[in-house]
Amino acid sequence: MDKGPRIEQMRRYIRTREEELLSKIEEMSEDQLRWTVRLFADCLDETSQSLCLADYSEYLPFERMQATVASFIPRYTQLALADLDFKAQVEGSGLNSLTEEELQNMSCAEKWDLLAVDQEAHTPSQLRRELARLLFCQSHDLYRDPSLPTAVIEFPNYFETQESLAKLPPEDLQALKGRILPMTADLEKAPAQAREGILRAIREEVARAIAFEKPLERVFEGAMERIPLGAKDVSEATPPLDTEGMSREDLQLSVRVLTDLLSLEEMRRELSPLKDRYPSLVEIPDAGLEDLVRNLAERLGGRTTLSFTERYRSGRMVTRQSISSDVWVLLPDQERLRLLLEDNAAMDVGQMARHISRVFMSYQYPMLHDMTAQVSFLNEPFYPALQERIIGAFSEPSNREGLRELNRVVTVRMLEVERARPEDQQALLLEVRKSIAATLGLPDTLLYPEAER
């Protein structure tokens, strides 16, 4: 097969990508910069990484990170083009004829099938990456999904697993590969009902080899958390949220939006010092409001007003680290529900009441994902009144767990809403809202507020 057209197409793509990335450096967020480095570095061996990224750290101040990434992209481009030129000279279509980027965009199933044909085709760094990716194959669909390798770079467990594999003696790494290969062959030949068990055994084999202590269900944790975990921030901090030019009304609304995301403990910690100085929010001067908005935004991290309702569709969470939307769509329903219930477990009564209230007040399905609609609830008297109704309904000691159970039921059913066909989502959302109304003894007229407008 003539490789010429494919090689030229890839060469044009690599060069065009470099131009586009360099033109967008100034627009990239910190997460986008770090993700870009991870994506490309995962196609390099240890020597190339150390040469190209000698001064790089995920803890760099933002402006230094921008400059470092801007210099890294051209270096990586040259290495990618060199890899392409080298692989163009390799005869055949086996594993060793594929570039690092091609391998990164293939499913685990494809690559382990190719490795079975030529068991020595992988370099040690490539083998470590493929073994690390296996830990993330929580289902057969993920094992066969070509987007998994680019999704796992978001998670610290992927890179920590590679580091652990790098510490194994070469003979132990090869022995691990030898144990995995027959299992991957069995996986493809097995009936559908047996595949999950075989895949679990493969993942456990990798975990045992590196003494991986976490439950395998927790590998998708800490999306885009800085690596290495536990490292110290450099002294120059990332610039805080810019509040310059915000009107007093905007600042006050921002405070209300941000405090609506706080737990009761966070609210006590962040707002108690202000209550000693100012009787109410309206008494705080503009400079104090600006400081408060910046401080609250920093404390909240990735939480937004949409975290309560968007989490079912995109993996945003209220209390725990959010999951990338690209990864969320790959997760099986059981894993999504587990993560959502973990998020529920860390909610306090106020956050549970807000979650249920926002679902109930979203009487049209698009409102769940509309920031303007969700923020508008803060200006409606019914929003705090409904929260008081929810908390009061479960205030008796004999019914303390009733609120957590209602929150769990709403969570399970809202995940079903997001899984449904678009034409069915509005009706299913209404059923969820009806169940909330029945539990709280709310009148049916509240289910159709548009009729009152």
C-alpha cells in the first residue's frame, strides 16, 4: 500500500496544527495549556520529554506557562514530523510502522491485537503507556474506544501508573506483558457476558504488578488536577479573578451566585468575618465586595451555578472534582451514577435543598443547562422558600435521612432524563418534578409556572 498520500496529509495536519495552536496561546486557559502539554508529551519518550520540557511545571505561574508552552509546541512539531518521516520508511503496516500520534488515536483493542502479532514492536515507553491505559478500561466499550487514550491524560492516575511501571525491572515489565497478551486475546473471543470479567482481571493484573492501592473504580479521579500531586505551588501566584469594571449591582449578584454554591461550613468560614463588620450585603463597600468575589471564586475552583443541573450531562460536580465532559460521555451508566452518588454524599442539607430546588424550578428541559435561567432563580422569592420547605420537611429526627433519600431518587431519575432520547426528556423531567412535588406536598399549579405568566 502506498503510504505517500497518508504521510503528506499527516504532515500538513501537523504543521497547520502548530500554526493554529501558536495563534491561540493568548486565548488559552491554564487547563487548556496543561492539557496541550500532556497530549503531546504523552507521545514522547523520557529523553525527548526532558529535552523539550526541562523548565516546565504544571505549577508555573500563568504567564511563564504560556511562554513555556509557546516554545514547546514548535519543538514537539519537529519531533512529530521526524517520527512521521521515519515511520514512512518502515515497510508493512504493523505496529512499528505507526507514529506515536497514530498510536495515541487508536483503541486499546486495536493496539493489543497488533502487539499479539509482533510482541516486540513496542518500545518500553510505549508499552508502559498501553499498560497504564488498560487500568481505565472499565468497560469493553472503553477498551474499543479510540478516544480513550486522549481522555486518560486528564487524570493523575494515568501518569502515576506510568511512573510505577517505569520502576519495574525490564524483565518484570516483559513478564507482565506476557501475562496480559493471552487475556486480551481471550477478551475478543469471549461471549459478551464474559468480557467484563476478563477485562476486570486484566486491570487487576496491571494493578498488582505496581501495587496500585486505590480501588479500580477510582481511576477517573482528579480531572486536570496538577501533577505531580502534592507538589508545592511556585511563589508567583496565578492572577486572581479580575473584578475591574464590575458595577456594584454586578458585584452583589456575583456574591449571591458564588455563595449559593458554598456548603454551610464554607459559608460560615468565608462570611462570618464580614458579618461582624457589616449588618448585611448591601452595607459592604465596593472594595470589600471585589475582595469577596475574588476570594469566593478562588475557593470554589471549578464549581459553577450549572454544577447542580449540568452534572448529569457533562460531569460537573457540586462537591467533588468534576469529570471532563469528554471522559463523562465515555463512562458506563453505572460509573456515572457512582460518581454522582459520591457527590451527593458530600452535600450538606443546604446544597441538597438547592439541588432539588433547581431541578424542580427548571420546568423546561433547556433551563437545566441555561446559565441565565439558573442565575435568575436567585431573584425569585420562591427559590429560598422552596429550600426552606425542603429542609423543614425533613427536620424531624425520625426523618433525618429522608432528605438524602429524596436527593438520591432525584439523582437517579435525572441521570435517566439525560440518557433519554431528546424527544422524551421534557416528559421525563416533568415526572421527576411531580415526584418532588408529591414528596413535599406542593400544589400541582407549581408544576406549570408558564401557565401563570
